[in-house]
Amino acid sequence: MISLRLCIYETCNYKFNIQLLGGTTRWGRDDPIVLPKAQEALFASDLRQKSGVFHKLVTLEESSTMGISTTMKVFLQDTDCLVSSAVLFSYSDVLEKCEGQGQLKECTIEYKYLTPSTATLSCEEEVEEVIEQIIVPQAAPMLGGTTKYTDSDSLVKEKVKQAIFESDRKKTRGTYLVLDKIVEGSTMGISSSFQVLVKETACPIRVKAFDSYEEVYAKCPGFGDSKKCTVEYRYLDPTKSTVEC
């Protein structure tokens, strides 16, 4: 009876402020209550392996608990730390000592009785897009897991220029576009989206094939009125962009 009461007490703390839907408790992307549990579960699963590498959790897509079972859908990345040789004591050590590398993996973490230390991990094939390490400007405020950007973020501005160029070079007609201004932008989870103003240039896509966006901006000045467009890409990779105007 004592152990039962303790269990109920612990689960009450864990389930505070969450939403119960039809007997299943569900959490959204990168939920701040569940994210530490996902990190703990991932580390525990890695630690039990006799070979392979430790993983970094890139995105917690969703999580649910039904009865005694908890299931988490996540995107992971391999690190350069081997399970057989790295001396790591927590997921915080992984973040501090291990570099992410390679492609993302879509994986499922499962454990029972609200105990992350018993977790198992299964993964699908690697996601095609490669995550790119970039520096996020310190001035960009974090709002509910979303990083906001403005036109003053020079590093992000270069990424958007590249994204527009990568979209243009896939086309078979029209002219190259150049960025006039970032109206607003944000990154949430794996997705980045920007509302921008662009201008046409006098450089036809079919006539001239540029090797980089820097060439376009050096040789093709924008002219005329600006038009509104939406630039989107995923996994911080502007080479996989789409532009709609």
C-alpha cells in the first residue's frame, strides 16, 4: 500500500498541467515538461548499447502516454561520441562533449511506468535533408520555442539570400530574384519561414547559370517595385528551399 501511494504521488507531479484526451495524455512539439524526459530516455537507451554512438535530440515532434506506456516521436542526429569509449554520465554531457554529424533520423522512443531509464529506441531511414550547424543571433528572442528574426540579423539574411537563389536555379524560366528586405521570419522546430520583399533582376535564369548567390548580387542589381514572397526551408538548410510570391 505504501509503494502504491508513492507511485500515485510521483505520477501526479509528472502529470501536472497536461491535457488528458480520451484516456491518452498528449503533448505537443518540444513540450518543456516532456522534453527533459525524452532526453533522459534517449541517453538511457544509448547507454545500454554495446556499440554505436550517442545521439542528440534535435526535435521532439510529439509525445503521448496511454496507460503504462509512453511513446515519443523524435528527430535524432548521430554524434562523434562512441558508446564503447566515451565516458558520459548524463544527456548534458552529450550536449557538452559530443558534436552532431550526419543526417537526421526519425525515431520512436518508448518506455513504461513513466520510467525513462527503461526506454527503447527504434529508428526509420535517415531523413534526406542534412542539418547544418549555424550560429543563431543572440538578439533573436525565444518565444514559446520559436526563434524570431528581423532584417537586422545579418547571418540569417545571408541564409535567406541563399534560399532564394537555390529556389531560382531550379526554375527553367524567369529572372533571378534578389532580397530587398526581411519583413519577419521565424524558426520553430525543424521549419524556418520568412516573409520577404524581393526585386526582379535583368538576369534571365535560362541564359546565365550562376554558381552562387554572391554572384547574382554582384552582377544583377534589382529594379522596379518590390513584391512580397514567402521563403521556407527545413532543418536549417537553405538549399532545400521553396519560394512563393
